[in-house]
Amino acid sequence: MLKWIDIIRFANYSNPAPDHKVVKSAAEWKQELTDEEFRITRLKGTERAHSSEMCSYFEPGKYACICCGSLLFDGGEKFESGTGWPSFMQPMAENAVAYHKDISFGMVRIEALCNTCDAHLGHVFPDGPAPSGLRYCMNAVSLQKVGSKTRKITFGGGCFWCTEAIFGQLKGVEKVESGYSGGNISNPTYREVCSGMTGHAEVIEITYDPDEISFEDLILIHLSTHNPTTSNRQGADVGTQYRSIIFYRNADEKQRAIDVLKEMQPSFGENIVTQIALFEQFYKADSDHQDYYANNPEAQYCEVVIHPKLQKFRILYKEKIKSEKQS
Ligand SMILES: [Zn+2]
């Protein structure tokens, strides 16, 4: 068990070697993290106290680094500190967390970092409960609950402004992000993707709870809210970036996607041309492309294209849509 004397020693001399190291550039982290996750973990930010439900969450389970997924804390070591930040008495392993002396803001504190990827987690203080006496005061944003059942699916069906607006309204959908997948260069810009030269499709990445909405349901809704029978085109939008595509993450998902397409084929007059491709990488689009419809309901494109799609979708999938309170 680590005690304050060990923490001081680590911070002053050297930290224990991690099992392995994850090193990425700031640009790469920016792609993978939300703005807030990036601000806190990579720029040493601090979240507002009491801003996360994780503070009052004491179910069994483990907590991993939001950046690299390394296990950091066990739920059994979590305690109610009353500070408004999730607090732990011990890390999962002696080498899970690294410690640095932090003299910012005119204080001397010990910063806690993920020892695998150097993500800023929070600080450690010597005022925790016995027997360790330690209080790991963490940003909830830096942590993810492991064993959480959420999954991701990525697909394209034309302009991502439309598809994002649709899926954000479904029960069981936790997050929808717009971006690019399936191309042949790293970190493409919107302009590059629009040129059609990079091979990327405009896609959305959906984080969902499979207990509430199934993989099949999401594909079904995807197929019925865009036109999967036109190659590289959605209405007036023409180009490979608008192709209809479903990315799978394993062989099981691939087969299930094929099955849904087969099942749906008879409802379409023409052949479904939707591609089924192995997911490789998702590049998040700039923030002005996220939540485009919600932020720009008056824009002409939204009025003409997105609004009627949403109307149709609301009628078709009434029972799957979140109530006002949930959304
Ligand atoms: Zn990490």
C-alpha cells in the first residue's frame, strides 16, 4: 500500500516504470478526445467541482485512463470526500500513476498523471482516510468506467449534418460525432474531404448502449433515413465523400450488417449500394461541424434538407425517440 512518504519519494526522485508507454502527439490526442477531455488531460485543466455524477457513483468496477485505457483505480478504493471530485485511496497498481511536483498557483502540490500516457488526472493529498491516508483527487473527465457496455458504430449516408441530427434523438444513443472515415490520409480537413480526393466519407460515429438500441436497429434507421441506392450521391450532394457506407469493427458486426442489408433489400426498388467496410480510423470534424443542425436551425441547408428528413424520421421511429427530458 502506498503512503504519503512513497508519493513524495516518487515525485522527488523517480516514478516506477509503467508496464508500457503510450506516446502520441497533441494533434493525435485532439482527434481522439473531446475538447474538454483534451483540455483537462493534455493541458492540465481542472473540471468544475460537482460537475460529474461520478462523484456520487460507488458501484463496483474499475476506472481507466480516458486517453489510453490503462487501469488506474478500483471502485473499492473510492470514497466520498465531499470535495466534488471523485476521490480514491489507492491506485490499482503501484506503477499505474506517476507523480510530479506541481508549483502552479503559488502552491506546492503533487500532480497525479497516468503513468502510461502522461494524461493529467488530478492531485494527491495526504488527508485521506486510514490506513493509507491518501486522497487521490481526480477529474472525472480523465477517467472512464470500465466494463461499461457502450459500443461505437460509424457510418456515412451523405452530409453528416443530416445524419448527426437524426441519431442524436434516439434512446440509447449517448453521443454522436461528425467526422471522416475510410480515406487514405491522416487528419483530413473538411476542405480536403470535400474535394473528394482523400477517399474519406463524411460519417458520424455513434456511441450507444446495446441494451437500449441494437446494432441492427441503428443500421435499419440509417438505411431508411438516407438513400442507400445511389452511388456516391445523396440528393444534390455528389461525390465519394457522400457514399453510403457502414463500418464494422469485427467479423460478427460485418455479418450482421450484411444480414440487415439483405433483409432490407426488398423494401427498396433498386439495389442497395451501401458499402460494408472495416473500420480503421475516425477523424473528428472541426467543432463548427458538430451539432450543425442544433446550432444553425435557420441555415438554408437545414431548412431545405435536414428539416424534412427529421420530420420523416420522427414519424417513422416515434417510439425510439428520447423524450424531451432525456434529450
Ligand atoms: Zn493514460
